[in-house]
Amino acid sequence: MIELNLSFVIQLINFGILVLVLNVFLYKPIRKVLADRRQVIDSAKEKTESVDAEVQIKMTQYETRLHAAKTEAGLHRAEALKLAQAEESALLEKARQKATESLESIRGRVAKEAGEARELLKKQAEILSGDICEKILGRSL
């Protein structure tokens, strides 16, 4: 059986003192370090979550601005295309008008030159026919 004597009481007191000393010099500092570490980790998690939320907000804003910029660029491109097509049509119309005027001018000159050539050929034909008649008849007309 267990004897309860003075050495048991001394060991019990010794154990109590050891627990108090270990608590003061070992357990409390370790708990404090663990609590500080937990606090640092928790604050880092909170900071990470807030930064993540901020990044998500900024990404949403960026995507919204990017979409708006693409839409605006599409509108500008469509407007520029319409202007270019209108300018192209105007230039083509001017070119057609110039070509028509040039063609009419050329036709007029050709008709005038053809008329002059006919008149010249008529005169030359009359002179030539007169010369032929004179040679055939042997006398002047």
C-alpha cells in the first residue's frame, strides 16, 4: 500500500512549486508566443481577404471600363467607316462626272473633227472629180 508520510507531502509541494515555476517561465511565454502568432496569422488572413476583395472590386471596374472602351472604339470605328464610305462615294461621283465631262468633250471634238474631215473630203472629192472629168473629157470645165 501507499504510505502517506512526510516525503509524499514534500514531493507534492515540490511538484506544486515545479508547476508554478514551469507555468511562469515556460507555459505562459509559449502561450503568449502562440497567441501572438495566431494574432499575426489572423491579421494576415484579414488583410489578405481585404486585399482580395479590393482586387475583385478593381478587376470588376477594369472589366467595366474595358468593355466601355471597346464599345466606344466600335462606335468610333463604325462612324469612321461611314465617313470613309461617304467620302468614297463623293470621290467616285466626282470621278464619274469628270469622266462624263471628258467623254462628252472628246465626243464633241471627235464630232467636230469628223465634220471638218467630211468637209475637207467633200472639197477634195469635188476637186478630184473635177480633175478626173477634165482628164476624161480632155478639156477644162
